[in-house]
Amino acid sequence: MYAHISGIVEEVLADRATIEAGGVGYELLCSSQTLKCLKAGAPHKLYTHFHISLSQDVMALYGFETKEERAMFRRLIGVTRVGPKLALSVLSSLSVQDITLAILTENAAAFDKVSGMGRKTAARVLLELKEKVTADDAAIDSSAGIKGSTGSMDIRSEAIAALVSLGYDGVSAGRAVAAVEDCDRVEDMITGALREIARKGKR
């Protein structure tokens, strides 16, 4: 119904923003990641998703800073028992790259800090979206993504699981493993990831 809205940011609240365009004030529900990009009084463009909940008789307009964020939102709400509120919670806690990497490597621990999401729901997200994302979706920019070829996701999954068992959180483990070139052995992947964690810790 609406592809995007461009106008002046009128108000930015904890979970939504109002953009005035053509004399109309549009209220858009947004992730915290998107809200950080908005400044009251400044012009801005948000990509939109119009959602109708027949069960709750509710209509709402959602706004996103990038097309990639909107695409991930649409994937998430397509998962069984994941509604728009939970999808925004995921996008507020994790970047699109983090979510994609978690799905590709079956890293349920990456969703541990998402408010309202338990391990069963996280497992459902991994299962239902596994065939709907690719390594290319995780490499939107050079700061996150799997280097080299698509590689062996099994080795990366094992490496992440090992790091989580050592006490690292799922997101940090996923990012560290993603920064390592393809390896033939999981031990080498873990070693490379630990070096990456140590390197970032020194910054």
C-alpha cells in the first residue's frame, strides 16, 4: 500500500515516530535501530510496511531505515507465532546481518537478549527461515558477513556453539566466527574466532 514515506520528522518516541508528508502526519512503529537514525525537525525517508491484524482488528504502519531491514521484518512475521511486535523487538536487538548469520549457522543463542523471545521461538525462526536467507544477505557491508566463499556452515555452527559453551554470548560468537576465513577444521575456526574477539577487545 505504501512503499516509503519522505517528509519532516515531527516526533520521535520510544517505539515510534511521526513524519509529516504532504500535510499528513504518519505515525510509524519502528525498531530502536531505525529510531536512532531520526532527528526531530529534519527531513527523512523511511521504507514502510502496512500491516492488518484480522484477529485483533488492528491496522498499523511500520517504518524502516533500509529495505534490508524491512525485508527481514517481513520474513520474521511470516514465521509461525511471530507477530510484528516481536519482529520489531528482534530488529531492535540485532542487526539484519546478525539475524542472517544466526539463521545460517543455526545459532539460537544469538536471540537470547531479545525481549519476549524464548529458545523455542528462536528455534522456530531458524527452522522456518533457513531456506529464505543466503550468505549474501549477511554481507550488506564489510563490517559483518562471512568472508570468502559460502564455506561450510556446519563448521561455523560448531565453532559458534563451542564459543557459547565457553561463556561468550551468541551475537559476539557469531560475529567473531563470521570474520574468520573458511577453514577445514572447526578447531582452526575457533582459534581464529578467539583471535578476532581478542583483537576487538584491545580496541
